[in-house]
Amino acid sequence: MQGLLPRSDQYTFDADSRSVSQARHAVTGFAREHGVPGERVDAIALAVSEACTNVVLHAYRDRPGTGSISVGLELEHRSLRVHVRDDGVGLRPRADSPGLGLGLPIIAKLADGFAVEPGPDGGTELCMRFDLQPPFTAASQPLVA
């Protein structure tokens, strides 16, 4: 990992379909700049895409206009933590969901730990941990702060 680069970063995007690729690009760029192994970058990219897609499809469904997606990154000694936040309606069951309900199970399979929590100001915060050195567990352990 590089020593002079910032060890954390924060991005904010409009919660629309373009933001999914923008968030994925920002996160993978940060990961590559910090020497994250290629197979981990791929897993991180897919998990961030799923998390941001969930925000776009679900977080602001009861509100006019577009909300926002906040993506935070924290590089630790042996892991990268990614936080995807919104200030939408929160995580609620939805009978008319436009998705297949596979986003969180995919994230659980890719991340070495994850947690879904209420956001500090409402909405939802999804926290994911990706180990950067083998062996990668990717068995989705609960994320402990």
C-alpha cells in the first residue's frame, strides 16, 4: 500500500442511475491507488454497485426529486471499509420492489464483513469490510466496529 496517499475519502452523488457507475469508479480508483489486489478491487466494485443500486431503487421512493448517496472509504492496516449511506426512508420491506432482492446476499458473499444500520439522520448505512491480505474469508461475518 502507498504511504503518502490519504487513508480515507468521502464522496457524495445524486441518487440516480448515473451515480452507480460514478461511485464504483471513485471507489475502485481509490483502491487501485492504494495497491489493493485486483481480485479484491473486483469484489469491492460489485458490492459498491449493488449497495448504490439499492439506494437508487429504494431509498427515496416516497419522495419527489432525487436524494443523495454518500460513500465513505477507510483504509486500515489489513482491510478497506466502505460505508454507503442515504437519508431516505430506511430499510423497509417492499412488496412492489423493482429488484429481485439479491443485492444484500451478493454483498454478503463478496464482503468479509458487513452490517446494515439506521443512518445517523435517518435513512440507511451499509458498512462493508474487505480484507486485503489472504486468506479472504468472504463468508460475510458480522461487522464489528
